[in-house]
Amino acid sequence: MAKSTAKKSEKPVEELTYEEAMTELESIVDSLEGGQSPLEDAMKLFERGQALVTHCGVLLESAQLKVQKLSGESLEDFEEESE
């Protein structure tokens, strides 16, 4: 099962959307938690997972900057209206 996860996505991390990266990351975590992967495969999965985490962080930061530009200089906490 771990081999299919490692080979599942040949797409470079930088080309993945946030959703694609998160889906692959969840799959990697599931594989690693299972503990059935040989050490070499587990290390490759871990390395890919680290790259995915970094990529997701960059995408989220970029989205935050876009929201800041659209809403003004600083982000404000969302407050629900009470009835």
C-alpha cells in the first residue's frame, strides 16, 4: 500500500493546488501511521510530506496576503453577530 502512495503523485509539489497537497499529505500520514512501510519507503514518504507541508504553508500565506490587500492593511477577527 505504501508503494502506491509514494508513486501515486508524480506531479511536482510546486504544481499542486492546496487541496491536492492536503489530500496527498493525509494519504502519506495514513501510510506512515500504519507502520507497514519499509524504512526506505517511509523516509521517502516523510520527505514528500515535509515538502507538502511547506508548500501548503506558502499557499496559505499567499492567500492571507491577498485577503489583506482586498480588505485593507490589517486583518480583523471575524465576529459573529449575536441576536
